[in-house]
Amino acid sequence: MKTRVFIVLCFVMALTIAGRAQDYQTAVGGKLGYGLVASYKKFFSEKTGIDFFGGIHWGGSIMGGVNYSIHKDIKEVEDLRWYYGAGANFFSWAAGSYSWAEVGVSGNIGLEYTFKDIPLNLSVDYVPTFIVYDTDDFDNVRRFRGGYGALTARYILKR
């Protein structure tokens, strides 16, 4: 846990030194933390956006989902924004000849920075997830997954 806090603090400090943020409308890239996952983010207004993601999760499962987020400026740190929101996701796991699937609802909270001079957006988030359906859940016990989150880098398609 201390390592994660240290990484987030280093990321925030690097962003404050790196340059100035600028809003964007659409961006595409990848998430590090889930596995080999693609991300497409689209803003509907200056403050609200949606992130579609999908790919191969660590261990070979297929996963995907969508997160809606509301973005707010951080007044104390120029050009850095924080966001929060909610979404849904799915995982399809396989271990040998056995496989199962999970569907979850998630909250999300994170920090986002968009470079002014280059078409690059970086974000880091925490995505606590409550599994609402699990094909392997014979006891009908719901699960909470508190370890989800990612560092995301996106190429800006449209400012």
C-alpha cells in the first residue's frame, strides 16, 4: 500500500512540473494496471466524459467496460484535474478447461493531466468494484474488489 501511495505522489509531482493542461474532446490509448487494455475517452461537455476500455487482463482473461466521469479543476495545482464517477465492467476468466465470468459495477476516482504542447493525456485512477454477477459464485456471495486501478496514457485525437 505504501508503494502505491508513493507512486501516486510521484505521478502528481511530475505532472505539476511537466507543463500546462488543456482540455480535449477525444483520445485513444492504453491502460497499465489491468493488462493489455485499450482506452477510448470522449467528452460530452467540458466537465463530463466517458471512457470505454477493453482488452486482455493479466492471466489471459478478456475484460471490458465503461466509466462515466465528472472532471473538476484542482485550484491549488494549476492545470491538474481530478475526476470521479461510476461505471460497469466484465471479466471472462479461464483456467485450463474451467472458465467463468464476472460482471461488476464500479466507482472511480482519479487525477488527469493533458499536456499543452504535445497530444498526450495521462491519468491515474482507483476503481473499487462490486461484483454483482459471477457464474462461478455457487454460494451467491457478492465480492468486493478493492485492487483495481490503472495508469493510462492516451493520444489526443481532437482538442
